[in-house]
Amino acid sequence: MAYLDAGSGSPPVVLLHAFPLHAGMWEPLIDALSSRWRVIAPTLAPERADPPTVDAMADQVAELLRDLDVSEIVLGGLSMGGYVAFAFLHRYRALVRGLVLADTRPGADTPEVRERRANQQAQVAAEGPEPLFEAMLKSLPSEHTREHRPEVLARIRRLMDDVPAEHVIAALEAMKHRLDSTGDLPGIEVPALVIVGEDDAVSPPEVGEQMRDLLPDAHLAVIPQAGHLSSLEDPEAFNAEVVAFLERIS
Ligand code: MLT
């Protein structure tokens, strides 16, 4: 499995990326953390699992950690990365000392969302991922980011351009079939930071509030004027929240 590994300091922070991106989305946060903590960011590979599931992606992460001889982590995930983090927690809870959940939701897909993902899979199979990437570039970042931060849009676009069609199709399949993890939240007793962009239309702040309320030890941070990709839209604010959280629990 491809991964970024930088810095030193324990426990390592493991960062799981959003869809349709890869581990490179975490470079700004890795830069902010790696002078004090080890950061490991895998590029998830649902296309290598049969069938592709969030559980299979969690298993890939666990296997990587075994290979790296890492037995204790702070786990972070943004959006799809959060879905994989919930699966990881379900299977490997003992490894996790702290949790960062960004722009994500514990619930399963609704039938409407599943149908939309099936249509997207058919479109990617027929035309390649370009039209989906363009549509997501318009819908994921906030209006503020779209109007005032062209360099952020360019960075997101470059990340998308590295993602192959088979990953896109497999990740959609995995997300479509993921289970509802809401019932797990009250049992996740490690300190947690929930982060959400104020204008996130996919996993809005109300979902972040619900997670904060269900987790036994959680703090909620809302990133002003950011949308669904808050770590890329306002890295300064996002990174500051993560650093403050890690300082508190380290
Ligand atoms: C993501 O950012 O990972 C995706 O938007 C998640 C989703 O489609 O549910």
C-alpha cells in the first residue's frame, strides 16, 4: 500500500483521506505536525479488495501498521477517511488512543445516495472520471473557497487527477455498502476532535454536533467559511485545531 511517513514522535498520527483524493491531500497537515509527531498517511486502495468495502480498507491500514510495527495511534479521517476510521475502530479499537473525525458522518448511505453513486459508477465506467471530478470540484468546496481561493481549487484538481478510474468506482462501491456506525459512538471512549467546515453541504455542522454529543469525550471545531474539504480549504485553521488537540492528549 502506498503511504506517506514523516516525522517522529509517539503515538503516530494516521490520516485517512477523502474521496476522490489520495494521501497527498494531507501534505499541509503533515508539514504542521511532523516536527513533533510521526504522521502516516496511506493511500487507500479499495480497488485491490474483492469486494471493495470500508472494512477491507480498514484491514489494509491495519496490515500497514503491522508492517511498520506500530501498535498505538491517533486516528484521523476526513469524509470517506472517516468512514474507514469507523470501520477501523470497529475492528481494531485497542490500537486507537485518540480520534480526529473531519467532515464525515457515521450513518450509512440512504437509498437515494446509493442510487446516485451507482449512476456515478456507470458514468465513470463509460466516460472516465473527468465529469465526476468536475462536478465534485463544484460541489465539495464552499462558495467562499470557490470564489476567493483559486489556488485551493487547483490543488484539489491536481489531487483528483492522480486518482485512477478503478479507484473511483471501487471507492463508490465501498461507500455504498458501508454500515451505520452510529451505535458504536457511545463506546468510543478515547478523546476525539470533530472538525467540520461551516458550509459543508455533504456532512454539515449538525452532523458534527450529533457526533460530538454521542462520543463520550469529544470537542467540536467548526472551520468558518470552509466546505466539505476543510483541511484543504483552510489549512491554517484546520491544522491549528489538530495541533491543539494533539498537545492536549499527548
Ligand atoms: C468524500 O469526501 O470522501 C466523499 O464526499 C464522501 C461521500 O461521498 O460520502
